Amino acid sequence: MRSNANKNIIYSIILLLLVAIVYLYRENQKKPTEQVVELSTGKISFSGNTMGTSYRVVYLDSEERNFKTQIDSILIIVNESLSTYIPSSEISRFNQNDTLYFDLPYFLPVLEESKNTYEMTAGAFDPTVGPLVNLWGFGPGGPQLKDSVNVDAMVSLVNFAAIQFDDQKVWKPRSEMYLDFSAIAKGYGVDVLVDYLSNQGIEHMLIEIGGELVARGLNESGELWKVGISTPDEESPNDELFGIIALNNQGLATSGNYRNFYEVDGVKISHTINPKTGRPVRHGLLSATVVAENCMKADAIATALMVMGTEAAIALQNQKGGFEIYLIYNDENGQIKSYASEGMKPYLSFTVN
């Protein structure tokens, strides 16, 4: 009898261990989007306008502090450094002269990240493409189609490798060369706001400028922040989603040609200009979403991928790594398809196809 009792005790212990093992296994197999904790803290949300678009800030703070005034002030200063639409900004003064000595702390980090992305993408990302952006009508002057002779002449001015800088100044070999940070400035602006709120002790936040964003920590439900990827069709509503991505302390940026364009004689003129040809891109890639460690990097890479096209974008991510991609494109039959890199898939909770 004692032997049977001992056996029952042993079997019970083994059963409990098996239950515990199965439970732990299932917990470890959960997707990141399923990991939930409870957060009891105040939610603060506000929005405004900046960089020719809008911004939105959401964060959790037990003290329920509202930093909108400070955020607006920071964004004004960032624009005073990086906006080509402000004649007195640092970048405007550089474009009007040969050399700029930095007055503000924002120009140098953008130059450094621009150089990194320029080299990684073999020139697909090039902030000196500004004259061509303006020529094709996507700068301060508005849409106007120029003839091909002007375009060919401008290509010689596109060469970010010729831009030199150190920690005090930036200079160029030809005064006609022109910098345009529109493909990276919004992402950097998001990073600047993240740094500010982090320094105020904010751990959980979602910050967005014109669709480029950063998520830190968890939302008020204790889950990873989730963001939608719009359907790449100019006739679709802005809130019609093609996919949803959860962000695990990352930056996200999406670049696409399906909304920012104009037509001339029935031909769509895309705002994405190929720095090497000087002309708008024409390929099947509709939108490129990039997730990276910060938003500035994601913003720059997303622009480069739209220049490169679907196959080259996939090849670059496979070769270089350090970022994840979600591409929406037209296949050879004109059907909309999507591609997610391996590191993106666990965070992609919904897609149309």
C-alpha cells in the first residue's frame, strides 16, 4: 500500500511538472503582439502641425504632464535648421552659399545618417537630388514639368559624396549644389521628440509626424503599439488598411508614390526621383515600409527602396540587414502583392492578401 501511495505522489509531481513545462512552452511561443501587462497610468494625447504636415503624440505618464508647448517649440527649432521652405533656415542658407557653420544641433546628425544611407544604397538615397525634386515640381515652387534638357543638366549637380562636413561646418564644391532633407527630416524630427520625452522620464509613447513614427514601451492596454499600413491606391480612403504592424521599441517609415503625384497628358509624374537618371521612377513598387532602430534611418531607407524597386529592395535587406521591410507592389500581371522580411513577419498581425 505504501508503495502504491509513493507511486501516486511521484505521478502527481510528474504531472504538475508536465503542466508547468507545457505552460512555459506556450508562453514562449506567443507572438510579441500577444504579450500583455497591465499599466495603470495616465494617457496624454495631442496633435498639431509641422513640416508641411501634421504630428501626433501619445504617451503614458502617471503625473499626467502635458508637454505640447515644449514639443511645439522643439519642432519650430528643428524646422529652423532643416526646412527648405524657410528662407532663413540653416539648410536654406547652405543652399544659397558654399559653407555653413552649424548654429543648431540638428543639421550634423542628419548629414551623418544621410551619408550612411547614401553609401549603403549605392546612391539611391541622395539628399542632393533637391534641384531635380524642384524641377519636377515637388519643391516649394509647385508642380510644373520641365523639358529633358534641363533635367539632364541638373543630374551633374546630384552627388552627395561631394558634400563635405565635420563637427562644426558643412561645405560643397559647387555653389549650385542643393540639399533637400525632405526624405529624412520628418523621421529625424520624431527621434528628437522621442529623446525629449525619454529625458522627461516617459517610457511608453507613440510619436508620429506625417506617417513616420516611433513606438516605445507599451500602450495603455499593456500591448505593443500597433500601426496601420494604408492601402496603396489613390482612390482608397486614407484609413483603409492593407496591414497592421506591432512595433517593439522601433521606428517605422513608409514611402509610396500612390498619393504624391500629378498628371501631365495622362502620364503620372511620381515624387520619387531617381538620383542617377534625374527622372521619376517607374516600376511596380507601390509602397515600402521600413522598421529600424530609429525613425531617421527608417525614413531614409524607405525613400531609397522606392527608388530601387521591389527586387533590389529585397536584395538590399537580405544583404545588409539591420532593418526590416514590408513591401506592397504590382506583379507582372498587375495584381497587388506584398512581401514581408523574416524579421517583420512575427509583428505583422493582418494583411489583405
